[in-house]
Amino acid sequence: MGHALRGLADDASAVYYNPAGLVLNNTRNWDGEGYVYFNFVRFRYEDHLQPDPTTYKTNLFYYVPGFFFSKRFERIALGFGSYVPYGGGGVDYEDFQGSGSRFKCLAGLSAFSPAVAFKLADHLALGGGFSLYYGQMEGEMFDPIYASVVTSKYRRIVAGYGGHVSLLAKPLEGLSLGFTARSRVPVKMEGDVEVQQTGIQLDSEVEFTLPYALISI
């Protein structure tokens, strides 16, 4: 739960953390929340030939938004979330380590997740969700092999997909015991790579798989 002191699943963000919690919350109204966080990146470089380390500040300022909402009925609850569980940032240095070359790297996967929860008993619920991911990656750096700046861009509306199932027990008002299992997420994006000094532009694709995850609350 983002390094919180304790894990909770009693609001709309349970769509991501533990969907079973959607039906064990205390309200039957619409529940919604949104957030945005901002980030600045600094790079610290230490060279044994220099007495003092050098700190570079990225020129990139980025923000990561997200929102969740849910509605609880009698023994069922529905929810939806749009958020960035993987990546969601990067760096952009105009003069990386004093080389005169730009170093840029951006990446992120945005998830769009509907979820549902069923109340099995007064203090026990089962939940699940399915996520589609929009992927984006960009890069720019000097490649000594080509003696040229190489740029790359990858995007795909449906870059990957995955699901998660959860179980949550709430025997006492202040005690919750839960478990969430996430499937692996195969990701594939198409794009292009350009070697700027030569004008060569090639079609490219990138593939990777995010692993299974087991989360307890």
C-alpha cells in the first residue's frame, strides 16, 4: 500500500489493491477518489578522479494521475480504476555528464481496470479485476557503436493485459486479512528507431513480461 503503515482495502482504490474490499466498505453510495503526484529527478555522479561528486538535475518534470470509483449494492460491488501501476516517469538530461549529448528515457504503463466483488458471508468477500494497459516508451542517447544519436519511440493502445483475484476477511471492525494474486502481464509495443546522423529509420518492437505478484493485506 505505497509504504503505508498498514494495508487497507475499504475504499475505491480496492479496485487495485484488493477488489474484495469493495463490498465490505461501510457505505452504499458512490465512492470515488483521484490523485496526482509530481516528480523531479536528480542524478548524482561520482568519479574517483574528481574530489567532489557532480549532481545533474533532469530537465523533465512529470506527473502521474489516477482515479478510482465504485458502487456497492446489497451483496455485490462494482468498481473501475485508471492508474499507472508500472513505470510512469523518466529522465531527460540535455548535457548528460558534460558530454554534450542528450540522454532521455521515458516509460510507463497505464491500466484501465474494471472490478467486481461478491459478499460470500457477513465478513468474507471474493473479488476480481481485469486490466488493459496502454504502453509508452521513448528514448534518446548517443550510441558509440553507431557514433550517432539514436532515438526510439514505442506506443500501443493495448500493450498488455492481466487479471487479479482476491479474498478478504474482516472478522473485526479494525482487522482485515486479505490476499491478492496477480497474473503476469505480457507487454508488446511497436515503434521505430532512428539513427540520426545517418538518417536510417527502422521499424522495431519491444516485448517483456511483468511477473506474477502475490499481495497480502
